[in-house]
Amino acid sequence: MKSNVAINIKFARKLINKKSAMIPKVSIIMGSTSDLTVMEGAAKILNDLKIPFEMNALSAHRTPEKVEVFARSAYDRGIRVIIAGAGMAAHLPGVIAAMTPVPVIGVPIKSSLDGLDALLAIVQMPPGIPVATVAINGAGNAAILAAQILSIADSSLFQRLVVFKEELKDKVVKANQELSEVTYEFKVNP
Ligand code: AIR
């Protein structure tokens, strides 16, 4: 018969290997799966920065009770930043922010009225209940901001963000190299 220690070690290995054993720090929430094409932009960046996250659809209008359960339990489940995207009358980020002190970043989704309806619904929060609002469809920026918030207490993530910012600089240097190869009769190169 196997000893208890051997069984425990086997169980611990299984847990370490299992990706689901990771505790999410960021929660990506969207009002509908029709927002997914935009919200994937946040998922990609969190993944690149090696930040465990979860992704769910919840609607302030269609599933208000579930939104409340989510918001009130988020901190105890280890969630430290919430990214909430919604279109139209986009109440989701604000309703979540009303029910938890975990910082909420709102992503206005361009679903109708060019996204201006969602932008105003998310950004115009009443005093006392802030939602950090990014650009219309700006899910990528929401993820970077979430990472920056988490990096305050995580020096290795801070270093990954330093590298990320350096890579942005490299992109501009490369773009200028490419532009220098574009020729016009009256274009003067530096
Ligand atoms: N929405 C869903 N419940 C409340 C709101 N504001 C938003 C979604 C989506 C839009 O309504 O975030 O952007 C249209 O949703 P659907 O499911 O009809 O495609």
C-alpha cells in the first residue's frame, strides 16, 4: 500500500501541473459574448504578461443577481482588478464598482451609436464610485493598466512591464527606419 506522503506528493504535483490550479488575479467580465472579439485584446496582454485571469459573461441587466454575487465575492476569491466591458447602456462596470472596493476598469464597447453611449455610461460615474475608463474598444489598454496596478506589489511583474514598454519604443524606432526608406522627390530624410 502506498504511504500517505507518496499520495500527497502525487496530489501536489497534479495541482502544480494543472493550469486550473492558478488563482486568477484579474477578472475579465463582458456584458455579452458578442463583446468577446474586443475583450480578447485584454486576455492576450494578460497572458503575455503571465498574469492569471478568468473570463466570464455577466450582464447588469440580464443577470443582475449573478453580477452581485460576482462583485461581492471577487476580493475573497483573490481578484485584485476587474476589467468590465459592455456596450449600449453599459452599466456593468459601474454596478460592479458599487459593490466592491476592488478597482474596476471599464471598457466601452462599440455596439451602437459608435460606442459613445457606452463611453458616457461608463465614464460618467457619480462621485464616490470611480470606474477607470479606457478608450472605446480599448481592452488592451485596460489589461496594461490592470498589470500596472498589480505591479505595485509584484516586482517581477514590474520588470516585465519595463520590458513591455521598451518593446513599444523599439516599435517606433523600427517604424522610423521603414519610413526613412520611403522616397519622394521632395522628402528630406533626417
Ligand atoms: N449589454 C448586455 N447586457 C447589458 C448590456 N449593456 C450589452 C453587451 C453588448 C450589447 O449589450 O455588453 O455590447 C449587445 O448585447 P447582445 O447580447 O445583444 O449582443
